[in-house]
Amino acid sequence: MIISTNKRAYFDYQILETYEAGVELKGFEVKAIKTGRINLAGSYVIIRDNQTWLLNTDIPPYQPANTPLDYDSKRTRRLLLKKSEIKNLIGRVQEKGLTLMPLKVYTKNRKIKIEIGLAKSKKKMDKRELIKKRDIEREINRKL
């Protein structure tokens, strides 16, 4: 079941490859995510010390009164990938213009998974063409 998608990433980037990763979370964060309280806008993935990290993802507290006082909703979270996948990503990210973006958060066998994508930034012209195409389709659907 898909909990959240990063629509901005699909608009701003061309997705070349996708990977499924687990996320290292605290118990109250899991509850918050399962109720749909996660925001992927503006978040990204980096590789540091042969580990992948999810930065700038906002997970507001499930119950603010019962959340620890020092809780940071945008803290850095570790992503769980296989070593071979991480090695492959290290090589690919070093290519010019490629970045790692979180695309979707979903549940699989009661576990929370995140789909990350190897992405290349779209040019401004490509975005304009996409907007025009969307507007034309909307007009056709209205007239039908």
C-alpha cells in the first residue's frame, strides 16, 4: 500500500533506475508514517561511509504529547540496502548530473519501505513541454 509519493521528484527529474530500501526508524515514527504523516518534498539521499542516508524528510510526531522532547522531525535516517547495491550506486552517483531521490513510501509485509530513484535533472524546456501536454489532455477530456 502506497503511503506517500514525491510528485515533485517525478516532475523535476528523469528517473533512470529505482531501488527498494528499508528505513531505520523509531517506533513512534512508524506509527506516524502508517497514518500517512510523512512529507518527502525537498528530501534527498546521500552516500556517506558506504551507507545511504535519507535527509530532510519530515515525519511529524504521531502523538506530540508522548514524543520525546529532543525529537527532530527532519533528522537524518539510515536507509538499508545491500552492499552490492550501495557499491553500484556509488559508481553511478559520481557520474555528472545524477542524484538519488526518494520517490515513494509504502508498506510491504507490514514493513515500511522507501523507493529511491537514480535521477537526472530535467531541463526547463522539458518541463514546459510536459505542462503543455498535460493542458492539452485536460482540454480534450473536458470537451469529451
